[in-house]
Amino acid sequence: MVARYFYGLGAAIKLSPLMIRPEFKDRDDYGDAHDLLVSWDLEHWLKIECKGRLLSFPPFKYKTLFVDRVDKIDRDPADLYVNLNKQQTHIAVIALEAANTGSRTQYLIDVRGIP
């Protein structure tokens, strides 16, 4: 759904390959830094990490929104983080560019409908 949304905006899409870990203990060796790449010029690509949550929005009424594990963001951050709502009708787009305010980092959240 997220890839279709960006494709509808005119972006080229590259999906990350599916990796299945053989055992739970190997989980750290099978993580990814993003779920898809999008580009509008085929030269510059944005890394997008997608999450699905059982949250209902709009309206967006939450004080926090899970983006990803801190160690993954510190190691290889995506350019955008996208959360799909429970109804699969809207996405929350969270930009990487964040303002660090004291002990927490706050992200810009833009809720958009999926056509």
C-alpha cells in the first residue's frame, strides 16, 4: 500500500528483498534498514521504513508513534518512516530531519490519505 501511494505520486519504486531468518537467535543478522526505495529522478533514492500499527487515525490524536528501534536508527537511518493506520486508509509520514529537544527527539508527522 505504501509503495502504491508513492508510485501514485510519480515515484519509481524498488522493494527490498524478503529475507527469512533460519532461527530466532539469528534475528540481528537478518534486519533491514528500509523496506523500499523511492525516486523521482532515478538518481537520488529515499530509503523508506514502513510499519503497520493498530492505531486509528485520522484524526491523529497520539502523543507518540513508534518509528523503529533506536539502535537501527543510529546504525543506518531511513530517510522517511511511514506508519499505516489500522484501517489501511492513511499513512503517517515521519521525516528523518528531527529537532532534538532535550532528552527526546521529536519528528514531523504528516498524515496523508491513500488514494
